[in-house]
Amino acid sequence: MITVQHLQKSYGHGPSAVRALDDVSIEVPEGEVFGVVGRSGAGKSTLLRTVNLLERPDSGSVSVAGTELTSLNGSALRAARRQVGMVFQHFNLLANRSVQQNVEFALEAARVPRGQRAGRASEMLDLVGLADRGRAYPAQLSGGQKQRVGIARALAARPKVLLSDEATSALDPETTESILDLIARLNRELHLTVLLITHEMDVVKRICASAALMEHGRIVEQGRLVELLRTPGSALAGQLFPLAAPGPGDGPTVIDITFAGGTADRPVIAQLAREHRLDVSILGAVVERIGGTQAGRTRLSLPVQGEAAAAVVADLRRQGLIVDWLRGGEAA
Amino acid sequence: MIDYDSPDFWSNLAEVLLKGTGETLYMVGVATVLTIVIGLPLGILLVGTEKGAFLERALGPVWVARTVNRVLGFVVNVGRSVPFIILMIALIPFTRWLIGTFVGTTASIVPLTIIAIPFFARMVEIAVNDVAPGLYETADALGATRWQLVRRVLLSESMPAILLGVSTTITSIINFSAMVGVVGGGGLGNVAITYGFQRYSWIHIVFVVIILFAIVQLVQLVLSRIAVRVSHRGGADGRRARTGTSRTRTSRTALTPSEGAAP
Ligand SMILES: Nc1ncnc2c1ncn2[C@@H]1O[C@H](COP(=O)(O)OP(=O)(O)OP(=O)(O)O)[C@@H](O)[C@H]1O
Ligand SMILES: [Mg+2]
């Protein structure tokens, strides 16, 4: 649905130029929720803003629903942008217009005839659970309600794609959850494709099926979360399961075992104790639902090293478990 | 000399004041309407044609916007720095060409409008500059046209500040309208000069002062009420509108005689 190829974008020129995007390509299939994470300044917002051409890339191409946007201008570009809704961190609502009028503005921009706007706007407000707040003004709403208006406005013209730049970053955890649930529901019910940016891995865990990690304007990793979890050494998987780094007293061998999908409920530790006569200690563990499947990561300290440790790891890998060395073995 | 004891003194006074007030309201009213009609688009054009602003490419190639911005900016700055009395004299040929004469109330509207336009345009510029940058982006993301951006976003968001600007502009036009009395422009200024200055009638002066004060108060009261009505920002911004001070610092850029012309 969204295909972004070989984007380049720099700000400024000469030695002080900033490469905001450096050969960025992503592919978001129809109906998927795709998350982009990365540190501040990595280029996430720039990437998102090129998707509806708020930012024109220096080179590369962007196409949405088969329309190549980079070649458009003027009214053709405006029409193409209506296929893409956008929500913002700070909501960007018109302060002196009522909630209803805010949504109607989107319909006016989309050239919906005047007579149909009020009805469509009410319909959208109903969809986001604000049917009774149409006459309120943004200043009278909570942050979460403001973002619901933002979503209603973004979807008023019935776009196929929703872009979200840190839409929940200004909200408290509970409100964040309700907004994410709303986006997930719209994704299911309207078959909406969502490209979202966030710096919270919790957001990715909760609603994304795929994700990309950006660093210094480049995509360093991308894929379906389930696949990423199965990829040894994946930085994204590491961020999805943040475990405390092992301390000096944690023994010579430390490994991470990642379970995803079918392997999640296997009694690995009991098995290690039984078959290898090992007294392992658990340094940390996380179990979550990620990308629609149960997944977890356990950090273990093994009281063996060298060949003995390698044999244990090989045995675990034979069983289809993903094992990363943190200390000893391949990590050394 | 005025004969205060004359039996028809009070009815004369009332007649003179009524005529003067009518003339002042006519001059100020028409000048205000013209100022808004010309100054509002001018102010928006000034903001929009700046480097990287929303009308940069709307007028054709970028150099068109750049040129429009330079020319308008220059004209507005000149207009703002010429003292009113001098502007009024300088405009005599233009006024005569336009109206057929340069004395009288109708002729006075010309310099009053021309002095007020640059100041009002600047206030509009400041008010529109205050609109949150995110809203331009939002309008673009929604596929809005430039006209929809101006009409639905910029004017709507800056309307409270613009209304306070209108209030300040009217106050200043009233100030200047008194000055046009000097060149036979009519109105309350003329009353003050012919009766108060030339015939030493303090009572005329007192009434002129009271009436002008009342008009200014009424204008400010009504406009700040409307500004509060259209503002729904709440919080600090709403309070500012309510107390009649604008976040656009209109009072500092106000069109007062002390800034322009020496009386
Ligand atoms: N309009 C601009 N002019 C100049 N430099 C810019 C501009 N926009 C972004 N940049 C630079 O490009 C880089 C990427 O910025 P971007 O906003 O995309 O980062 P981000 O990943 O969204 O960061 P954050 O998480 O803080 O929002 C940064 O170094 C930033 O300073
Ligand atoms: Mg950003």
C-alpha cells in the first residue's frame, strides 16, 4: 500500500548539511500497522512527512495505493494527499472552531458537498466515540479526546492510509492505551493501513505487525515482529525485551533465549536441569504478546563455560529456540 | 466671542456637537471599512509572500512572491513612518483627483484611510504570524487549497487578535480625524478648533472631549466583547482576549499620533 524507495533527503548544504534520510526504503502491505522507531533525530518524522509529500525528497520515490506521489504537483497532489490521513503529536486542531467544524474542515478540503458535511462529520465523531461532543471546542477536551478528534478529521475523507507521528506521546499511559486500541480497531474495521512513528516500544508491541528501526537517517532493521524475534542479534528484538545487563557476579556464561510462537510454552529450564544436570539461574524474563503472538525472552546464567556451554546452546538451538550469547561463547 | 448667556446658546451647542459627531462617525466609519477591506488582504499577502511562506509559490514563480513582498513591505514601512500632517498635505493632489476637492469630510477619508492601512496591515501580519505552524502542515495534509487555508485556518485562528487590531485602528483613526479638522475636514476636531481655539469656548472643548472619549470606550468595549466571543482558546490566550490586551502587542504598534505626526 505504501512503497517508499531509495529516499534521500538532506537539510542545508556544505559541511553542515544534515542527512535526514539516507537510502530509505520501506514497504507497508495493505491493512498492516507498521511502526518506525529510533532515537531523536534519526529521521523518523522526515520519513513520515515524505509519505504525503509534506517534505519533498531529494531523490527516490513514494507511492501510495499505486499512485506515484513524487511526480505530482498542485491539485493532483492535493487530491492524492486526501488518500492519506495524518495525526499529530500536538493534535493541531483549530482552536476557535468546534469539534464538528474541525472535522467539517477536512470534508470541505476534500470537496465533499456542503449538504453532506454535517452528516459525515457526525458519523466520524461517532466512530471515534465522541458523538456527543460535536459542539465542544478543543480547549474543553482532554488530550485523549483531542486526539480522537484528530483521528476523526484525518479519516473524514476516507483515506486508505493513516500516518501518525507520535500521536500518543503527549498522553498519559491509560489514554495512550485507549487511543492505540482505537487505531487497532480502525485498522481492523476499515482495513486501514497505518504507518506510525513512536519512541515507545510499548506502542510497537501493542499494535504493530511490522517495524523498522532508524539510525542516522538509515533503516538498520525492518520486518515483521515475529520474524525479528527469531533473528539472532536483532536490535529491535532487544528493544522489545529490555533486560538488565548482566552484572559481574552473574557467572562466566550468560545467554538469552527468545521464544516466539510455538516454542513459547516449553519448559526449557526444567529440561536443562534434568538433561544437562545444570543449575541455571534466571537473570530476567519478559513475556508479552507481540505482533499477535505470545513471545518472551529469558536471560540465563549457566554455571559452565567453553565447550560445555557451547554444547548446551547447540542443543537448545536444535529445538528451534533462538539463543543469543551475552557472555562467553560467541560473545567472547 | 461666545455669549454664554444668549438664550439659544445651548441649542446652538447641541446642534454644532451633533453635526460634528455625525461627521466624525461618517469619516471614521467609512475610513475603517476601507482600511479593513484593503488592509486585511494586504497583511495576509505580507505574511504569505515571505521566504518559505504559504503563498511563496501561489503567485507563480517564487520571484513574483519575493518581489510582491519587498514592494509591499517597503510601501507599508514608508506609510508607517510619514507623519500624518505631512501625509495629508502630500496627498492633496491625489485626493483632489479622486474626490474633486481636498477639503470636507468626504475628502478627509482619503488620508485617514491611507494612514491607517499600513498600520492595520502590520497588525494583521503579526496576528497571522501567531498562528501555530502545525496548522499550515495540517491544512496541507488535508489537501486544502491556499484559499481554504487562509479562510478557514488563518482568519479563524487569528480573528480575536485581528478584532483587537481593528479596535486599535479605529481609535487611531478617531485620533487622526480630529486632526483633519485643521484643514477644514469637519467633524469634532473642527468643532474644537473653530469654537474652542478660535473663540475660546471651553465648554465646547469639554463636550468634544466627552463625546470622543465615549466613542472610543464604546468601540473598545464592543470589539473586545466580540473578540472574546470568537476566541475559544481557553487558558492564557483566552484571558488575554478577555482583558482586552492582545498577544500580538497591538498596543505597541498602535497608530497613535505621538508615533507618527507631531500634533
Ligand atoms: N526543516 C528542517 N531543517 C533542517 N534540519 C531538519 C529539518 N527537519 C529535520 N531536520 C534534521 O533532520 C534530522 C532528522 O529529523 P527528524 O525530525 O526526522 O527526526 P526524528 O527521528 O523525527 O526525531 P524526534 O524523535 O526527535 O522527533 C535531524 O537531525 C533534524 O535536525
Ligand atoms: Mg519526530
